[in-house]
Amino acid sequence: MKKFAALLTLLLTALLCGNALASEPAAKEHAAHAGSHEPAAKITPEQALQKLADGNQRYVQQQMTGTKLCALSERQKLAGSQAPYAIILSCSDSRVPPELIFDEGLGEIFVVRVAGNVVDPIILGSIEYAAEHLGSPLVMVLGHERCGAVKATVETNGKAEGNIGSIVSAIAPALKASPKNDDKALFVEGVVNENIKLVKNSLTAKSKVLAELAKEGKLKIVTAKYDLDDGKVTVIDGLK
Ligand SMILES: [Zn+2]
């Protein structure tokens, strides 16, 4: 009987040690996903932008690790609080989900999505909440190629009916500011680019909270564009 108990103990020890060894590479890989779930206040805008660039590179190269940050242990760590290191204002387009294209998991990025990545008081309030109360040091206004909301604005000359009309009229200033181009596809891209720029400017023009945080150096705002073909996010107006 004693012999059996000893054998059982040996077997259990071997099993537990085996498990510990098996999980070691995964733990190392997770640690390599730099600064996961670090409080945002500890991260500079430069580091935040670098994390986004690194994540996008993993996505482009199809070497994603972000799902590790959706593990049960991560969910439990985040149940009581969050400290996302960046705020992403992006389009609702189903091909541009920020968590995937930046290869992130739970609690890492605060995402505000709306067709045409435009702003209104509710969108601004959401960004203010993340910047002021969660301490995120970076906002990225992320547009994308061949945006349907921008196309609709071009096709209706900035005047559409109903609720979609609200989105179109928010993009209309970019349409007016864009130089004419007989090539419709190129013209749409021009309006996409102009819209990204105008939205960035309106964040501080229309929000006292964001303007103050930016003035104090606690918040940086950058712009970027997503390429639907190769999956790359290119920073347009970066950190100065
Ligand atoms: Zn879009």
C-alpha cells in the first residue's frame, strides 16, 4: 500500500512538472507581447504608438498573439478595472476591426467605431472618458481605403436623407475641402484623407477636455490609414 502511495505521488509530481514545463513557452511568448495590461499612465504616447505598430506588423505577417490576452486569467485580471494604452477612433467597416488589425486582446485598446470615423458629442464624450478617466495617452484617428461612408458622401454630394444623412453631412466638409479629380476612386481616397485630417482637428476644436489634455502634454493625437489589400496601417500625422 505504501509502495502504491509513493508511486502515485511520483506520478502526480511528474504530471504537474510536465504541465509547468509545457506552459513555460506560452508564458514567455505572452511576456514578449510587450507591457500587456500595464497601467496606461506608465506608457508614453511613443511607446503606445510603437505597440500599435508592432501589433499591426504581427497581423500583416499573420503571426498574431493577441488572443492570448483573451485568456480566462486575463479576463479575471481586468474584471475590476481597465487601463487601455490607446484610443482608436475608427470606421465601423467590418474589414477594419482595431483589435484584430493591431493584434490586441482584452483591455488593451479603447475603441470608438462609427461609419466614416466622424465625431459628434457622444463620440467625443467616449474619447474624453478614456483619455481623462482611464489615462490613455494616445488617440489614433484611423481611416481606411474605399470607405463606404465617404463614397456615399461623394455620390450624394454631401446631402443624404434620414439618419445616414447625419453621417454624410459630417463628412461633407472633407468633400468640400478636397481638390476635384476626374478619377472617382482617387477622388474618394482624397476625401478619405481629408476627412481623417479634419476629424483629428475637430477633436481638440470641439472638446475642451481633449484640448486641455493635449496642451498639458498628457495626450497625443495621431492619424493613420488602413490598407484593405495588404492590412498595413500607415501613420499619416504622427508624433512630433
Ligand atoms: Zn469606412
